[in-house]
Amino acid sequence: MTVDVEDYFQVSAFERYVGRETWDDRECRVERNVERILELFDSRDIKATFFTLGWVTERYPAMIKRIVGQGHELASHGWSHVRVTQQEPAEFRQDILRTKGLLEDVSGQEVIGYRAASYSIGASNLWALDLLQETGHRYSSSIYPIRHDLYGMPDAPRFAFSPGNDDFLEFPVTTVRLGNRNLPCGGGGWFRLIPYAGMRWAMRRVNQVDQEAAIFYFHPWEIDPEQPRQQGIDAKTRFRHYLNLERMQPRLARLLDDFAWGRMDEVLYWPHLQRLARGSAKAS
């Protein structure tokens, strides 16, 4: 279970309409929404991974301490939700180092995970995975193996893989394989669009047929139908952002009850690393 901690005005779909220079003038709702998420997780004794922006961490350090204080994993979502496709390697390196340093300073814990804004690591910029490893990250969950107008690497592996011969791992967001296509079942807007029964079926298929854990993600603003409405946006953006927000929290509660959930590092990274080590020992 993962949460991408960003506020409603920071989404990539709003980039053309909401300048970063205006962020400080807008009503922030991330703290109250994260508090609701923490209460929801606590009521079911669920631990999760919170991929958090540096911009948010800088302004709400008490929220970060509540997240880690309740036993959740803190991971990086970059500083200000700039897609990796919009950054040069040197700029990206500075961004991830700055974010990792602040998250660790505030939380008092090592940060080993990273998720790119809008899953913006793909075939054209796999160099980003090398830089993540070089800067002390141990895993990424930044590739979505689907076709999409904003992101996607449909030919990528569907499940955990190592870009090199080392212990750095990429955990792609979960898809279900139907015919010769990967279909999304990992959360976000898809979870609000597709009927719940279809999403549950897809995740169960991943568990039972693929014998793999599913990675699910959502954003704090998705449980907040009362958020300020952005004016002047195009119809596609309006549909994607506001669709079924009022249904999200009850649907999420069902999802939490229907499956067992945990942190990325505990469910995926460390167990996968142990399996790789056992495989290497057998081979030698």
C-alpha cells in the first residue's frame, strides 16, 4: 500500500494551469487529508509507504513525524513534482539528493525508496535509475508498464527487476495481463474509473495467477471531494482529476478489508533481496 503525498494543486495534469510560483498562495489540504489516511490505516492495523514531496516535508515536518511515528515507511517523491522527463541528469541528481536529505533529517530514518512524479521514468531516461542507486536509494517504483498519453513503458517487466547486477531494484506499478496487453490495476485515477469489482478481480488474479504482490497507490487529495476546484481547465483534465472523488474513501476502505497490505520495504524490497541472495548462493 502506497500513498503519493502531494496536494491537489501539485498534480502533473495542472502544470499548464497552476504555476509553481503560486503554490505558497494556495490553500493546502494535504495535512488534514494525510491525517484521515493515518486514521484509516490505524483502524485496520495497516502499515504503508508514503512517497512524499520535499516541498510538502519542508512545510509540514510534524506530519512527517506522525507518519514514521505510526510505523509507516517514508520514501521520496522528489522535491516539487517535476517529471524526470523534464530534467537533465545533473538537475535530477540535485533534486533527489535534496529531497532524500530533508526527509532523513526530519524523520530521523534512512530513506531507501523513490517514486518519480507521474511515473516519468521509462525507456528514454533509464539513466535515472543509475543515479538513484548512486545517491543511496535502494529501490524505485517509477515505471508503469502500460501505454498512456502521459507516461508508460509497456515493454518493461511487470514485476520486480534489477536494472544492473546489484541490489538496486525497480518495482513497477501493478498491471494485469489480458491477451497481449497490460491493463492498469494499481490505483490512482484508474481505481476511481473502473468498477471496484473489476479492480478487485484484477488484483486477485495478480496474487493467485502471477503469484505476486500487488502495488497500489493513491493521493491524499483523492479522498477530498471538497477540495477547491481549479477553473479554466480542459475537459479531459477535469474528468481525470475530479471523477468519483466522493466514492474514493469508501472504495478504499473496501480495498483495505479485502486484501492484506504492508510497506514496500517489508513486503517487497527486503524479501526480494533475500530471494536474490539465495539464488546466487545456489548458483555458486
